[in-house]
Amino acid sequence: MIAVFDYDDTVVATQPVYDKAKQVFKHILHCAGIDVDNIVQRLDELDRLRVTYRGLRPERFIESMAITYAILSARNEIPYDPAVDAAIHSLRHLLDVPPEPYPETTEVLKSLQERGHLLVLYSAAGDVEYQRRRIELSGIQGYFHHVVVTATKDSDSFLRLLERIDAIDNPQRVVAVGNSYRSDILPALQCGAKGVLIDRGDWQTPQQGEIDPNVPVLPSLEGLPELISQFSKGK
């Protein structure tokens, strides 16, 4: 089998890096006199909207924080302070901290290799070179036969991935592994591959009815080697 892994929040814990930045952002706004409820929620709502046209890049997230500050300062009739804006932009360095692999990641990748499976890392990012550097710094790149970074994840890009790994004529031997059903799993299913959803409980998961009943859902990567072995046996 060929196991195609998502990167962020599948094999490495990226969300905690952003959660820390959000808490520092909240503290900055409180110090600036903006003491309103749901600051982080408002930031998240704005940032999700901006992903569609700014892409998956750290600069977008910093911009979203700055815009959130501008909106909240105006709504609360608090004078806009360039020093606060500068403090927000200074948080960029927090996002450059390499994400840590999950505790089980290395052992799972080793186990899959030992069982003869081919491993592919397939990640989406607005800044491809930045994402490649993050992957190199994580220390897990050596476990993968291919590392592919794409601007978007959809069925067309997954088809190109299948061509690259020489699986276009036999997608049934490919298993996509990721924490996002819409971007990691669904495009793979649309191309004839299998999928395994990793739901650690810290990510926005689709409603139960949206998930294909044939897609296994695991709370971590730990059960993956046995599951993929079952796939390879046709079970």
C-alpha cells in the first residue's frame, strides 16, 4: 500500500503553535483596553474567511490579527495605536517555531516502513518553500519516499499526486491519512483511493452524516499500521 500523509495536525502538532499566538494576541488587546468577549473566536471567524483568497500562509494569520484589532478598536471607540499594530506583527516569529511530531508519529512511520508500505507526505501551503523548510526542521522527512507540497488540495491536485507516485492506474492501493475530511480525505475518495480520518478532538470535524461510512476514524495514528495492513489484505 501507499500511505499519503497530511502534515499539519496529522503527523505534527501545528495547532498549539497558533493557539499560543492567539493567547498572546488576546493579551495585547487587553493591555490596549479592548476587553471584550470572544476575541479569539472573532479572530478565527475572520481568518477562516480570508483563507479562501489569502491561502494557507502565516502572513495571512498575522494580517487577520491586525484587522481584528482595527475592527475591535473602532467598535469600542478606542483610538487605533500603531504601537499595538507593531506588537501584533511582532508575533510572526511565534509561527516559525517548528511543530513537534506527535508522540506516536515516529514509531508509526517506522512500523509502516518495516511492513513494506511506501510513505508519501502531501501538504498544502500558500508559501511552498516556507512549508518545505518547516518539514525539514521537523526531522521526519527521511521517513517519506516522496514529499509533495501543493498550493491547494482538491481532486485535481490529488490526481497529479497519483501520477507522480505512479499510482494513477491503481488508486485502490493508496490510502490518504489526514485530519481534515474535506481537504485530506474527500479528494482521495473522489479519485478512487481510500482514506483514514484522524480526529484528535482538537480540529473542526464535519457533521457525522458528511463522512463516508467506509472511512475509518482514528483518535491518533497509533492504530494505523494494523488498519493499513488490513487494507492491503482486502479486508
